[in-house]
Amino acid sequence: MTLISGPQVAEKVLSECRRDITQLKADGHTPGLAVVLVGDDPASRAYVRSKDKKCRELGLHSVKLELPATTTQPELLDIVARLNADPAIHGILVQSPPPPQIDEAAIVRAIDPAKDVDGFHPVNVAKLALEDPSGFVPCTPLGCQRLLIEAGIETKGAHAVVVGRSMIVGKPMAMLLMAKGTGGDATVTVAHSRTRDLPSITRQADILIAAIGRPHFIRAEHVKAGAVVIDVGINRVEDPSSEKGYKLVGDVAFEEVAPKCRAITPVPGGVGPMTIAMLMANTVKACRQAVGH
């Protein structure tokens, strides 16, 4: 059984980013990312802090906007419009989830698709479906695909089962795996919480992607011997023995599933680091496209 290391592959992606940033800066261009946080959700605040830190480590122009939880929809739309018009900003990310008064879908649609480094704008979703390489793919599924490529997992002709159908992971993951080329050409089944007899479907998977958002949902009975398992889940569960009172676990019951696998990602230390790495890569790509590099 091979453990697929997220930090190792993420470092390779960031190394590529550093090379591209050096080239862009030599030509007078610095990629810029603006991250907008509305409210004070602790998990969101931690994500924003880590994104800002990674930007600064790489030498990107980083703008972090922390807005009060009382921010209105028109106020947020005004900030997005200003960032759209700012030539120093190549990527815009509004941290999810926002407070209830904010219409998140409307905010996503307001972001310039050329700066939508999260890949959620309808234009970028369409570009993914059309296999248009100028579009932006959501960072988590893009990171999962890169993990498979770097681990030498052959996707061509493989049966991949994606458990989860969200626009953040499940649907774009399925489209990436179906697309022509490296990391694609798979036969894809999308399963979800309403799928009948889920274990009989997931046991057919050569590659199983778990993105359902439930701790330890995928058990040994869901996985055939020799499968490759990518665990996208990051769930907090109570753990009195931990200093923090909780621990992070995936959607896969790692201890019982791992022995059956050819390869598997751990949680933490798997998909997580890839999400931020691919965000940096998308920001660099947005800058290159904006300046015609």
C-alpha cells in the first residue's frame, strides 16, 4: 500500500509557481490575489490566513479584506467590482460560507471569470465541460487529479467512482476524470447520498474519490482490493485525548480501508495541502493570461 503525500506533491506545484513568478516579475508583472472574508467564522479565518501566508511566501501581491459579519450584499458587490477593475489583482476569492444575508451565487457571478481562481463562475464551469484550457478548475478536484498524476496512477480506461455531487468537488472532479488527456480518459460514475446499494457501486471503482462530507463514511465494504482511494473529506470529530478537544478525520475510515488499497491519501496530509497549492497555481495562470505571457 502506497501513501500518497499531499505536502510532497504540493511542494512540487509551489516550486513550479515560484519559477513562473520569477519569470513574470522579470517582465514587470507580479501575480496578485485578493481574498475576501465576511464575518468571523474561525475555520474560514484560518483558511484565509493560510492563503495569505502562502501568497507572501511565494512573493505574490496579496490583499486580505476582512469585512464585518453585518456587511450587506450591495457592499460586497461593490468590493468585488473594485477588485475586478484593479489591474494589480489577477485572482479574486470570496471565502465560503458567507453570512446568511449574502447571496453567494450572485457574488460568484459578479466576479470577473478571468479572475475567478476558485473556478465557480458559470463561464469557468462551462469551460471545464468544454475542455477549454483557458478556464479555471476548482482547486480541490484539480489537486486530486494532480495527486493521481504524480503518484503514477493510470486514469486512462480506469473506472473512477466519485462519491459526492457538489459543485465544489464532485461534479468538477467527474468532468476532470472524463476529460481527454493526462489524468483523464476514465469511465466515471458519480454516486451520492441517495445512491441505492452504494457499496456495490463503489466496489467497482479502480479509483474511488470520497467527497461526501461525512466522517468515516467509506468503510472496508465499500472498497475492492487494489483500489486507489482519494479522501477529500476534512471533518472535525470530538477527541477528548487531543489538546484541542477534536481531531481531523476524512470521509474514509482509514485504518480499515488502507490495508485493502493499492494507494490512499491520509487525512490530514493528503488533499488538504493541494487545495492551497492549486489556488496559487490558478492565480499565476490568471496573471499569465491577463498579460499574455
